[in-house]
Amino acid sequence: MNKPYLIYVLLVVTMFFFVVTNSADRDPQFNHINNLGNFNNSNNLSSNLSSQKELRNSILMAAYKVPIENIRNYTNQLSQQYGFNGSILVAKNGKILFEEHIGRKDLRLKDPIDSTSTYQLASVSKQFTAAAILLLYQEGKLDLDDFASKYLTDFPYKDIKIRHLLNHISGLPNYMYAAEKNWKSKTPPDNEAMLNLMDKLKMQPYFKPGDRFDYSNTGYFILASIVSKVSKQSLSDFLGNRFFKPLNLTNTYVHNPNEASKKEELIGFRRYGKSYIAIPFTVNDGVVGDKGVYSTVSDLFKWNQSLTNRTILNDSILSKAFLPGKTNSGKIVPYGFGFRLKQEIDTELVYHNGVWNGFSTTLRRYKADDITIIILSNNSFSSITPISEKLREISKDFSKYDPFVSFLENTNIYDINRLKINLVNFTEIPRAECVAIIEKIANIYNKQNERFVPHKYSEVSNPNYVNQQYQTLLN
């Protein structure tokens, strides 16, 4: 390119920027629209994304206000009347609509439970062990019909397959009895030590592998031992590297009783008269795979979403986890790989409960209406199942609002007259409530997105462009 031509181009570009800059100075509206165009290119992109998330959450809270308040009224009763101490999360369509932390971290003190308080998941941990096995299967490092003894050479039960262990049809004896009666050291046995003890004791199996279903903690600690053997990592490191870190489960880990407890780690309690006493770690707390994962309700929700979205395990692999097992005679077993399976009247329920040393837990996914319920408690609370069922019943009301929420997300929120005219299409929600929701959401826009507020649509040269900017905040 010759020099005179280059100089000419530079002059044109300079004049263009001069005109744009002066136009913006003279016309604040022009400057305002110009800033909208730069919204996603700002240096504060992370801050903008955070604001978008907050806006989205505020709109959902406003739209689902009534059912959310019904849930809150119910959980307040749990605390006041039944002594519930713990955390509760309810989500719908992949969005958290209710999360509450009730009670105290230590029931002898006053510090309140918060979003980072971690609970022993007890048997809810089993789904992580099963996922680890499935990931190794996905990578071709083992097969579900391999015998466990292929990887654990001293394993005395030669006819047990990995699939038997996953479905609780292995017939393995209870390792906890063996530890309680025969372990002499003050340091709890880990998985390897427990395997050696079982081999030494020559514990007899309960039945031939595959003959029947018998829920087995032993089977899942054996699975964890296989994960360690194949991956050459502890279960803690494998889950941390392959699941917890990639999924940003920042408050999830495998507990080690021989190490100092983490700052936010809760302990379990049981009632003693009118007060509570702490439950100490036991001889069985060193074995993991059947239990041992600590987490929060929000991390468990992320985990649940990773399964729904097939983030790490692909569809063909993960779908196996949600298929019922079968005994040798063909009898159906209502347990997949780390998940209990139940067909209710109106939905399929995938879930698991857990109870261990004062901790009571559940993670439930109701497929028909895409409702997730997570409850974690640390005061020997014994009514997790009925509470879950009641929360699900209340949460059904969310479905009445789904079409209205979708309508709001795809409509200009400032065209309130048009919105009100269309309310005839939403007969399940009282009109006055719909109007209140619309006006509440408009106020949320005004407060959180002041860059849009100074100009009504009739005053802006390109209203469709502004509306498009609003919609990006919802998508």
C-alpha cells in the first residue's frame, strides 16, 4: 500500500471517531445506546455475567413467589416444631428456587449453619463411587462384567463381578461387624487394611453372587478399592481430580479421619435428654466408598446437574446407572449403580438416602416435573423421607407457573398493557397475582439495569435493539 493512500485512510478513520465522540457528547441518548453495544465487551465481563445471573435469579424468585413462600412456611415449621437442623435445597428445571440453612453448626454453640457448612453424605456417597467406576469403564480401563479379583488379587470372593457390587447382589458379608469385633488399633482401618482383615478372617458370603438383592456397604468399599487399584490414586484424589475440581465442587471432598477436620466440616449429634451430644468418629470411619464424602446442598446440586447434562459421563455410559439390576432368576432389583429407583404414580424417582453417625441425607430427582430436592442434616433427624415427599408435593405448584415464566422471558417487560391483555391465557394463576409479578419484575429491571431505565421505548431511536439487550440478560 503506497503512503498517500495510507494517509488518506488514517484521516477518514480519525474523522469518523471524532464525529462519533462528539455525537455522543451532544446526545446522551446516543451515548447510552452506544454503551449498550459495548455491554458484553467491557473489561468487567465477569461482573456483568454475575449481574446477569443475579437478575435472572431475582426474576425467578418474583415469578415463583407463592410456591416459594409455601415451601418456606413449611420449613419454618420443621425447625420450630420438629427440631430440624440442617440445609434444604429445592430446584426446578435446573434452577435453584429455594435454599435455606436452618440451625447451628455445633448444637452446643451458637454459630449458624451456612452455605459452606459440609455434611457427611453417608450412603449418598455411593453414587460418586459408582460414577468413578463408570468413568474408568468409559475410558476402557475396566469392564462391568469383570471379576473383582482381576484387580484385587488377594480378594477371596472369586465369583463376584463389578456389576454384582454395583447392584448390591454380591452376597458379601458386612465388613463393619468384622472391624468392630476384630480391629485392635486405635487408628481406624482404611480400605486396604479392611481388605486384608476380611481375607484373614475368611468371612463367608451370605449367598451366591447374583442370587438376590442385599444392600451392601461392603460392596461399595470394594468398588472404591478397585478404583484406587486401576487409577493408581486414592478414591479421594481420583474423585477430586476427575469430578470435584472439573465441576467446581469447591466444598466437596472425601473425609480422612486421620487428618485434621476441615474448618467448615460439621459433626453429627444425637439427642441426650433435653440437649445434644456429639457423636465421635468410629472404627468404621476410615473405610470409604460406601460413605465418606462431605459436601453442601449447592455442590450436590451442581453434581446433580452434571449428571443431567452428561458433563463428564456420556449418555450411553450414564444411562446404565439408572437401569434396575437383575438377579440370576431375572427378578428386577430397584437399584441401579449408586442410585435407588422408584416408580411413583406420576413420576420416576431417582434418589438415595444416607444415615451415619448423626447425619441424615437425601438427594432426589423427580423426573416428570424436573424437581430436585436435597436435604442434609446433622442432628439424627429421622424424618427425611416424609419431609422430602411433602416438599415435592408443595413443589408441584411450580409447574402451574412454568408457562407464565416462559411467557415473561420472551416478552418486553415494559409493555405492561400488552402483558396484562395476555393474562387470559394463564387461568391457573389469579390475575391479581400475575399483575403483581409483572410489576415486581419491571421494578427489578429498573433497579439492577439502570442503563436501560432513562429511555422509554417510544423515546429510543431503536427500541428493538434495546429489547434485544434485555433479552440477553435472560438467556
